[in-house]
Amino acid sequence: MARKVQNIFIIALLIITSISITSFKLIGNSNYHIRQEDQTKIHASQGSQNFTIDTYLPSLVWVDPQLRLNISVNQTGQIQCLFRETAGQLFFSSGNYSLSLVGNNISQIFYLQVVPLITTLPGVYQFSLNITGVFSYSENFEIVYALGVIPLILIFLVIIIVPIIILVKKPKGVKVKEMATVDEYVPTRSTIAGKINCPKCRKSIDEGLTFCPECGERIPEFLRYNAPSGI
């Protein structure tokens, strides 16, 4: 049983590790974006240099804070975008992006994100966006981080380990003990101290004797034992 529990625990640990690695890869994948309908437009700015920035960011974040930018500008060029935790890299890594603008007031969509450290717990965190290059722009955000890596792993542990414990501790079926046959309870002839009568002197003597100890008569073999009951 202990060996079986150990194997189940190892399998569960491998599953949790695989899910965690997949989650981290998903967080770091630049193609992973929050759906637009789940985002909230928090700011729209018309700059003096004829540029427009719309910023979208959900106020409640489950995995990784991700900022969506809609930028329209009348000139081409490069901008540097630094999306980071305001107090420094205490709980989240910074995201530094170099973006190319096509100009002609064409609206372009960019996604900026920061990755939480493994020790980051749920809470309210402050972030800032700084843009330099063709134009300059800055903005601050407040984000409610709702989950975190450690709580996520704990949830996986509960989901996987609890059913395993229930299955391991599940009571087994009641074993039915087979009833012994009647023959098993019938004593054998050797265990019964029976008596027979001597065919000559009619004295009571022990079963199995060849000669009668009283008169010396030879006991026929078929009379040396009592007949079994039922015969």
C-alpha cells in the first residue's frame, strides 16, 4: 500500500510540475493576450505632438498584468515603452519594449506585460508606463493581482491530491468467509474414543482392538469399529 501511495504521489507531482511549466510558458508568450472584451479602457490621451494613446488594462488580474495600447501618430519612428512596477522589481519583472510606428495616424495595437515572480502573492500593486522616442508619455496604474503562482500551485495540489487520498482511504469490500462444509466438522475416527461390544463376551471394549482384553476372542475386522452415523 505504501508503495502504491508513493507512486501516485510522484505521478501527481509530475502533473503539477507540467501544468506549472506550461503556465509559465503561457505567461512569457508574447502571443498570449487578454481578450479585448475583458479589458477596460482606462485612459485616452491626445498629445501636443499629434498622437493619441488609448490604454486598456483589466483592474483584476488572475495571472499576469498585461497592458494593451492603441497608438495613433502622424509620423513614423521608434518608441521605447517601459512597463514596470512603480516601486521597482519587487514582485514583478519589468517589460521593456521597442515599438515601430507607421505614422499617417494609423491606429496600431501593442501588448505590454510583466511577469510575476514566483513568490508574488495576491494584492494591490502599482505600475507605471513610460514612453520615449518619437513622443514622450507616462501613466500610472493600480492593479489588483488576484491569484499568484503559489496559490495556483496550492489549488492544483488540492484538486489532485484530495481525490487521491479519498481513493486510497476508500474502505474495501467486506470479505465473505466461506462456511466450512459439514465434513470439516465431523471428527475423524482416530479422534473418537469409541466403544464396541465383544461379539463373544459382550463386554464393552475400546474400538480398534484386535483381541478382546476380557475373553481373548479375536475381533473380526469389520466389527472393530462402530459404523459411521448415517450409514
